[in-house]
Amino acid sequence: MKEILERISKLDPKRLALLAAQLQSRLDAVERARHEPIAIVGMACRFPGGADTPEAFWHLLREGTDAVREVPRERWELEALYDPDPDAPGKTATRWGAFLDRVDLFDAPFFGIAPREAAGMDPQQRLLLELAWEALERAAISPEKLMGSSTGVFVGISGSDYSQLQLRAGLAGMDAYSASGNAHSVAAGRLSFVLGLQGPCFPIDTACSSSLVAVHQAVQSLRAGECRMALAGGVNLILSPETTVALSKLRMMAPDGRCKAFDARADGFVRGEGGALLALKRLSDAEADGDHVVALIRGSAINQDGRSNGLTAPNGPAQEAVIRAALASADLEPERVGYVEAHGTGTALGDPIEVQALAAVLGAGRSEPLPVGSVKANVGHLESAAGIAGLVKLVLALQHREIPPQIHVQSLNPHIPWEELPVTVPTSLRAWESGGTRIGGVSSFGFSGTNAHVIVEEFVERGASSVERGEAETGERPLHLLALSARSESTLRELAGRFEQHLAEQEVELADVCYSANAGRAHFTHRAALTAG
């Protein structure tokens, strides 16, 4: 260091000024990278209530649907395990949950996986493969083009129910695929293997905050230049009763199976399952690539409760700190946030602590109360996928410029001083009014003590549309070519039917649909092409 300083001291004023300008330029570049927005260019989801697409999920939220039902018989024999007494040994004190349909189905040959290996795979691994493929297709990025790319994979995953089922069946049933089929490391690694991705890749388990922590890690990796693109999100499936029995003993779950977040009757959550993955890029790269940007992640942060009132107890000061850190990451003032998708588990202790933390950080300088909501009332607590469920809800609210109703609110929680706090809970669908671009936040807190908060901004189109990237304007081209392909004739027919339904039900530009299908999909042996106009 001394030698460097001596060399600098010998520079003439002109060279010294040039050096200073170069150093300042580098510092500015580092600062820009530290705050560069991250573009969400695609997202795919599977949520309860038949919400297998973002469009279906938005319909569920907008209509105020409750997707909770009794535990299906194919999961476990409910009558043999149910007892309303939470202290009953080996029993579950709830009959309810929010479940996906037919999680046993999987098109193994599509992903080049042998049937025997697929049978040994945790269905969570199978679901992640489907979500990854769909997220890329929705981003109009052919998965084949990512082979060998520095694309990262960040997956929130906690549950090991499939492993429990295999162990219960006996050690004699273990085979060569049992280890890889149940390893959380492979849940992430298999995505990189199948798609040929060579960026950072790892699973994340911070319990309920896992998937939002995964998104934060993806944002950090992109800003650090470790990867050019990332797949981030989480998954959770409820396949065996052990965790439900354990949570019953903790008295965490609502006996009536309804998550009544922010309500006076709040008495716990209901378990839910599902998953979602986002395709992410730095905004500069997304614009350079001509991608369709869904929304922007402006900032994110994570922290830990440390030593507090209890290992699993929520910590108000830590929640405040993580939100402030996310605002700093986004370089935003608190009053810019127009909605928060809260962790909102519907517990007597958790809701008051969270609402007061939100008010403490985001309440100052606000002309109107801050709306807050919780998707757990609609689809249950998705545990390791809870954060990504909230994030997808927030993105959809930004896209549609509406705030969905918070269901199961009859009378606000009396332990929250609502009259003193600039916070409100919308119980009916409302327009998201804003004097500028809409910005929202989403929180997720793990019962291990790890907290996460992500800030998202709506994207206002500035660049060229996909039509301008290689297609003529709709008015100048009377017909468009739509090319479809699949691995089998029956699948091709089904795909054509889905496109027909999509075009009939959605207000979309035909040119954009054709461009995405033609340029943003993998092409298989069974093909069809048609003109449309």
C-alpha cells in the first residue's frame, strides 16, 4: 500500500485527475450494480384451487376464493388420525389443508428420465422440473438455448414427506435412486442437470421463509455477476401426516381449517402445498435481450432474529430491520410502498407483531393507510413455498393494478391498535391507486428465525415490443404464422387446444403469441403450423 501511495504522489496533476476519474467511474458502476433492478421475465406456478397458471391464480385471488378442503383420502386416512384434542398422542387436530390435484402424475420421458428413476424421485423434484420449463416458456426463452449458460438455480425446499413414505414401506424398498430422489441438493441440482445450467445452484431451507430467501439469493447473485440469469422460488408438498401431527402439538393450526389473518378470531394457519419459480435477469440484460418484463425486483434483504423471546416466536425489531434493509437495497423511501403482502399466519401473537412492525417502518409520511393482505387465507400456509406464493400474488396485483380482497375478516384483531396505525386491511377488491409507478413489498418469516423482505415495482414498458423485434406491426401483416410442436401427436393436439382456448379467453396481441411460440419454445418432432389473422 505504501508503494502504491508513493507512485500516486509522483503523478502530475493531469494524470492524477485522469486516475481519479477512472476510479470514480468504477465506483459508480459498482453502485449501479448494487441497486440495479432485477427483471422478472417469466413465472410459473402450481397453487391449490386449480391455480396452475398465474392467470388462474389471479382469478382465485380476485374472486376471494378459499381453496382449503378436507385432507384427500390418497394422502392419509383422515378418520384414523384425526382427534380434536391437540394433546392426543399420534393424532392430528385438524381435518383440513389446501392441496394440489394428482401430484403423482409426471411426464418422465419428456425430461429424459427413466420410469424407475422417476418413481424414486420426490414429487417435489418432479414439480420443480415442470415449473422450470414453464417459467422459461412463459419468458419466451427456449430451454435448449440455455444449455451451458451461467444460469443460477435457487430453490426453497424443506419437507421430506416422500422420504418418510419410503422409510415407512421398509428398507428393502430402497434402490439406486432413493438417495438422489430424496436429497434436497438434487432438487436444485436436477434442474441444472436437465437444462444444462452452469451457474450457482443450491437448495435453501429456512422453513417458512425458504422461497423468499431463495429469491433474495438469486438477486444477490445476479447483481454480483455470478450468473446472467436465475431460476428462483420454492416448492412444498404434503404427502404424509407426520408434520401435521407435530404442528398440532405446537397448537399452530386453526381447528376450523381457516386462516383468519388480521381477524379477532385468528387462531392459527392451515397447511397448504404448491410451488412457483421465477425467471430472473438484470434489467439491463433483459432489455438488451428484448425480453418481456413482468415486474421489477427493486430490493431485498434477509436477517435473523438471533436470541429473542423464543426460537419460534416472531421478533418485531428483527422484522423492522429486514424491511429497512430491503428499502435501502431498493434505494426507496418508505412512503413509496403502496401495498404489503404480509407473512400473515393468522396467529394471535404473530399478526399484532407484524402489523406494528410494518407501521413502524412504512407508516411515516403516508397520506393514506397502507393496505396489507395475506394469501394464506386463500391457499393456506405453503411453508417453504409461502414466500413465493406471496410474491406471485404481489406481482399479479401490480400487473392488474388491483388489490385482492382479504377473506375471513369479520372483525379486526383487537390486539392491534388500528386507530393509531396507518395500516388497513382491504376486505373487497379495490383499485390500486398511485401517483407514480406502483411499488409493493412481501414479507416471509421462518420459524427458525430467518426473515426476508422483497420490494417489487410494476414495469412500465419503455422498449420495443416483441413485434418490433422481428415481426411486422399487426396492422401491416394480415396473417401470422403459429408454429407448435410436441413429443407426441396426442400432446400436440392438447397443446393446440390450449392455444385455442388462450386466444379465445385472453386479450392478447396475436403477433406476440406467434412470436413467443415460434421463437421462445423448444421444437419437438411432432409439429403443426397454421396461419391466423
